[in-house]
Amino acid sequence: MSIRWPRVLTSTYLSQIIKTQKNPLKALYIFNEVKSRYPNYCHNGPVYATMISILGTSGRLTEMRAVIEQMKEDSCECKDSVFVSVIKTYVNAGLVDEAISMYKRIPQFNCVNWTESFNTLLQIMVKLNRLEMAHLLFVESSCGWEVKSRTRALNLLMYALCQKSRSDLALQVFQEMDYQNCYPNRDSYAILMKGLCQDRRLHEATHLLYSMFWRISQRGNGEDIVIYRTILDALCDAGKFEEAVELLGKILRKGLKAPKRCYNPLDLGQFTNGKDIESTKCMIHEALIKCSIPSSASYSAMAVDLYSDGKIDEADKVIIEMQVRGFKPTHSIFEAKVAALCKVSKVDEAIKIIEEDMVRVNCLPTTRVYNTLLRNLCNVGNSMTILESLNKMSSKVGCTGDRDTYGILLEMLCGERKYLEASQLLEKMSIKSHWPCSNSYNSLIEGLCSLGRQYEAVLWLEDMISQGKLPKISVWNSLVSLFCNPEMIKVSSETFSRLRSL
């Protein structure tokens, strides 16, 4: 496709040009050619960010490194998001040490705030269980002026310690937040409360709750209800029903700021029996919901938390109460319910939630809820059902998938050996410029060869090569086996002539 070059080139126009290129190497050629066409033009941060993102997404790491070095030499102002993208690209490619090296080199660039890069790398270190590296990273970077806030970083460290059943150390980190000039937020309390309760440190958890009353719960925020549920459930599990009942009263008065008419007539004595722990917890959850000041935030937080714990029936009751009070279920609730149903292999019910329940309350399905569905069903084998649902919702309410949605579906179809359906899906992806990764192309082409579908196999091979992606040797072997017979000699000669010209 020929490019119409303007008389005066702007960075926005150049970004649009390179984004429309199918082949990342062609985009890179245009990116480098510009300086010879427009001697007075200089790339800025957004153009570099676009080019780096294109190369990183396509797996062209060598070329990406060269562009990063060029950006450093140009000393143009660049945003933190560029380095976040590069760090994630290296980690996804298994190059964790290179991601760490990239972060340490940020001071060499014209970037004045790298808080997000710091938090991203710290989160990756915690996820990969490289806690010593995470601690070293925090010590080296947290006190610099380039990192604007340390609260999220400290939350990540507390989360890592709680995962190791060291909530005692996490509590020390929490207590040090004041000395770090950090103010604990709701996530800080939620992480630490869960860790203390899991380690059965209920005395410390109770004192943490009292601290929460006067620090972040002074206005009775409904989202705090999840933290209250954590400690009340832990007390019930430990058989301390009287303490749970007493604490529930304090939560209603001081935490949720419930009206007096709600908790005064409440017969808290009904909870003290304790013969059935789960029933007792359900009644306490019901009291938390019904006696707090009604708000969409409190209902959503409680429902999502219950769904994440697999308590589907109880969460459904919260939604009913929510609707009775005049509040509409949110997207986050439906996403949590879909994920919960998928975990217990109730795929048809999950799809029904998307196709019927969400539409009924005017909460239109999004790509995010479909991605939630797909990510929880990678090994179940229901790709065709999901594809049919996606097509139905696309024509009905205009809900279309994004690149991730189609990419996951394509991998699922290939994994289930449904190569013809995968080929049809790839046609739709091509129209939307959602190009798959090399592995998906390789799987599809080999699968089509195994079915004797040489036309489609060659079509996607040409498409793959036109994007600068190289097929595996096994793909070439499959094609050779397919074409090397007397009936296909003429066709194979024409095919390889076309491929040679690419």
C-alpha cells in the first residue's frame, strides 16, 4: 500500500501511518525513513512509544532494543508507560533479568516519573516469588523523588509476606507506613486483615479493625464491608461466636455508620448458638448487608467477594437485595459471577448470565466479561459454544471481542483441532486487523495441512510471512508432505513461486 506523504509531517500523522502497517518491519522502515524525507523532523515520545509497542507485541525484541537505544540518544521526553510496556514484553518472553536491567537504565532516559514502572516490576517480582529481589528493588528505588507514592509498593510487600504466612512481618511493614510518609488505604487493610486472619492472629486483626474505624471508616464507606466480613468469618471459624456478635455491633455502629433503627431492634443473640458455622456466617453477612446504609458500592463489594469465594447462592441473594433496594448490578458483579460459574464448570449458566441476565438489567456485555469467560475455560473445551454466544451478542447488542478475545478463542479452537472453524475466525480477525501470534499461525497451518486443506493453509502462510513472522520448520514439513504428490505438482509450483516473491 502506497503512503501519501504530507508536505509537513506531524508526529500524530506518522503514528497513524505506522499503526496501519501489517508488517512490523515495514513500520520500522517507515519510522527510520522519515528522517531522510524530512530533515527537520524529530521523533517525539508518543511516536517512539507506538513503534516500541508494535515491535514488542510482534516479538521483534532485537529491533525493539535498537529503537529504545535511539530514543535514549535523541533524549526526547518519554512517559513511564513506555517502560511499563517494555518490562512486560521482556517478562512475557521469559527475559526477567533483562526487564530488571531495563528498569535500572530508566535514569538514562528523559523520564521524570517512573512510579508505574517501579510498581509493575515489583508486582512481577512478587508474582515470580523473587522476594529478595523485590526487597532490594524497594530499598533502592522507593526513596527517590522519581517514585511519587510508595503505598502500592508497601501493599505488594505485605501481600507477599502474607502469602508466605508471615503476617507478623506484614504487620510491621504496615506499622512502618507512617514513618515512610505513606497513608494506608483500603487495600492495605484488606491485605493485612486477610493475612492476619489466615494465620489465626485474631487479636492483632481486631486491633487492626479498631485502627481502621478511625482512619478510613469515619464516613461509613460501604466498600469496607468486605474487610469486616473477613474478620467476622475468621472469628466464627475459630468458634468465637460471642466475640463475632459483639464485634458485629461495633462494626454496624462505628464502621458502617448504620442508622440506630437498624441495629437496635436486631436480635444478635440468634447468632450465638454456633452449631452450624456456615449458617451463622450467612446470618452475619445478611446483617452486614441489610443493616448498613444501602449503596451500590457495598452491594457490589460484598457480591464480588462472595463470588470469588465460590459462595454463589449467597452472592445471588445479595444481588436480589440490591435490586429490591433499587440498585442495578454492575459489570464487576457479572464478571465475578461468570468466573465463579466457570470454576465449577457451569458453562451454560455462565453464557446465560451474559446473554440474558446482563441484557435484562441494561448492563450490556463487554469484551472484558467475555475475556473473563474465556480465561476460565481454556481447558474445558467449550470454544464453539462461546463463539456462537459472541456472534449472537455481536449482532444483538453490538458487543464485539477485542484482540485478546479472538486470540484466546483461536488458541482454544486449534487446541480442540477445530481448524476449519479457526480459519473462519481468523478471517474475521483479519478484517478487524487483530493479528494472532506466530504460535497460533503455526498451529492453524499445520492443522489445515493435516485435513488436506492446502488452499487455506497457503493463504494463512502468505498472511503470516507478509507480517514478518517466520513459520516453524514443522510447518514447512507439513506443506511439503501435502504438496509432494503427482496431482499437486503444478499447484505446488505456483504456490512456492508466490511465496518466493513475498
